[in-house]
Amino acid sequence: MNFLNSEQIMWRDSVERFVDQEIGREYIRQCDMDRRHPDEAYQKIARMGWLQLIFPEEVGGDGMSIFDYALMVEMLSKHGVDFGVAITLPTFTAMNIALHGTPDQKREYLQPFFAGELRFAVSISEPDAGSDAANTRTFARLEGDHYVVNGQKMWCSGSGIKNTVILMLVRTEKTEDKRKGLSVLMIPNTAPGLTIRPLNTLARRSIITNEIFLDNVRVPAGNMLGKPGDGWKIIGGEHLLLERVCVALGYVGAAQGAVSDALRYAQQRVQFEKPIFEFQVIRHMLADMQTQVDAARLMAYRAADMASKGEHCRKEVAMAKLFASETLQTVSRQGIQIMGGYGTLPEFDMERHFREGMQATIGGGTSQIQRTMIAQEMRLG
Ligand SMILES: Cc1cc2nc3c(=O)[nH]c(=O)nc-3n(C[C@H](O)[C@H](O)[C@H](O)COP(=O)(O)OP(=O)(O)OC[C@H]3O[C@@H](n4cnc5c(N)ncnc54)[C@H](O)[C@@H]3O)c2cc1C
């Protein structure tokens, strides 16, 4: 694929080498099996300076384009998209502070984040606010110079990790249009009154996804990101756009990993005195799988390129997220079929790709919601 210049190819290759030599698929697999955060790998990546790549130079970042950053996500995810998410979710959450924070907030949060000392999680969903994310009921009431927060959040990935600040979508005003009256508060996960309970999810096992209960949690008013009422603009727009570009490339990286593993297996596995790759039915399955991954990669590169240039790309990003997530789901299911019983064992990684593929079409906006957004943009022309 020649859409990358020589520097981009070198960058992508160097991330791939780093993942294979410094992290290794066994480590990624074990973190998933143990439901343990890949902390050692996260710290290695912090030491490489890769947590600050995408941030503007004014806040101490390297000013890397979204496209080049997404190339890193593609390679970080080759042995599992959840590993890529564990590394990048705090980054695209912290980007909200770079974009909307006050100078004091940027100073307080971003340098410790770049050093790997502070993490971020994003908490949008609630029991009654899933696809209908603006249906947020968790309420933050201003009392003097503090907000007092009560409610329940659902599905917050990475919120239980040490030294994590949660960027939480809360309601600060009851309004007729439910997208108004929403705000983002930065709440340390150790705040008194906040209880975090891990969920036994199918995927995201190494990051760990939690439900959060808030009982009179007091947060300084200075912990608000942007102005009261800015919540939907911050989270519903820019945050989700960057998240979806990044995860789309993550799904592509993992889907390529799944196809490469299935191909290797088919060439080595002998049944009826020949490698199963010699059976046309298996060969054609692999051909379809690689074709779909290449198509997903092209769509994801287009979306990342448009996002890098600041072009309106809501449709292209939704298409990339939709197609790449469904590709990961499809090729990992076919990968298990090609590997037979071995494909169902954790040691072969395909069942993890399959579980993570199931998560891919739900998290960050379901496939149905992506299709709705694509259709909305088509109607607008
Ligand atoms: C493991 C995991 C990790 C997660 N991590 C996070 C996180 O870190 N932070 C966070 O805020 N959230 C997180 N989420 C939440 C995720 O974003 C939501 O699960 C997702 O948005 C869907 O919401 P829901 O599960 O309530 O499903 P629902 O919204 O109830 O949807 C159920 C079904 O109805 C369909 N549907 C709903 N509305 C429509 C419509 N208008 N048109 C057509 N179909 C529709 C959906 O597509 C789906 O098929 C996570 C979820 C999981 C499972």
C-alpha cells in the first residue's frame, strides 16, 4: 500500500518492531487472561515519549498529525485492539484538556500525564444513557465553590487504575433540549463518595470497565472543563471524532493480525496429507479476509487524513469506524473457523480478537448509530 511516504512507513515499522520486541504478544495475552492493566508497557511507552506525540507544541507536545498518530495505533493493536486502547484512551481523553482547558488546568494535568504519572478515563455512559448519550442524569449542583455530584455512570473503561482522573459528562442544568445543560467535570477516581465497581465484560479485560456510583462527591468548581453547558460540544463532537479515528485504525491493525495468524496457521496445519491452505475453500476465505482488511485500512486512512487536515469528516469517520469494527468481527470469526478447535484457545489469540471484535461494534457508538450518522450526512449532501 503506497499511500504512506517513506517517513511514515519507517514510523509504522518502528512501532511494529517495538510492539514485537519490547512488548510481545505473550505479555498482551497474559494481561487479558489475568484482567490486569498492561502497566509495564504503558510506562515503556511513556518513556519513549509517545504519550505526548499528538499534543500541540504550546502545551509541551510534539504536534504530530492525527494521521501519523493513527498509524501508531494501528501497529500497537496488531496483537489485540484492547492493548491499543489501553495505551491510547488516556491520550485522546487528555486531548480535551489541551483543547478546552485553562492555562492552569493544562499545567496541572498535562505534564504529569506525559510523564506517565497521571491517567485519564472518559465517562459518558449511564444505565439510561447509552446510544442516547445526552440522556445524562448524573447531576452536579453548584454549592459555593464546589460542585456536589450524585448519580451513576456505566461502562467507564480504565477508571479504576491508580492516579486516574475521570472526565465525566454530568448534567449541571435541567433543560428542554437535553444536549444543553451538560458539562464535563474532572474527578479524581479517589474522590470521597465515589465508588468504582469492576464489570465482568467480554472484552476490555486488561483495561477493566467499571460502573461508578456517586454519592455527594464534592469537586472544586475549577475542575470544570470548558464552561458550564459545554459538555455536549466537547464530548459529543471532537472527543468522539478523535476516538473513532483512533479505534478504527486499531481495528484495522488487529484485523490484519488476525488474518496473518490465520494464514500462517493454514500454511502449517496439515490434514489429509496437505496444508489446509491447499483447500480452495480455505484459500478463498483468506483472500476475502485480506480484501476486507485492505478496504477497511483505506477507509480508515481516508478518515484519519481528513481529520488531520481539519476537514468535515463526520461521515467518513463513521464509515471507517463501522467498516473496520465489522471487519475485525468478521475476520476473527472466520479465523476461528480456519483454526478449528485451536482457534478457541487463548494461546492462539484468535478468540481474543473475536471477543474484542464483538466489543468493537458496540463501544464508541454502535454500528447502528454509525449508520444513522452516515445517513444524516448523506441527507445533508
Ligand atoms: C466493555 C465496554 C467498555 C465501554 N467503555 C466505555 C467508556 O470508557 N466510557 C463510556 O462512556 N462508555 C463506555 N462504553 C459504553 C458504550 O459506549 C455503550 O455501550 C454504547 O454506546 C451503547 O450503549 P448501550 O450499551 O446502552 O446500548 P443501547 O444504546 O441500549 O443500544 C442497544 C441496541 O439498540 C440499538 N439502538 C439504540 N438506539 C438506536 C437508534 N437510535 N437507532 C438504531 N438502533 C439503536 C443499538 O445500536 C444496540 O444495538 C463501554 C461499553 C462496553 C461494553
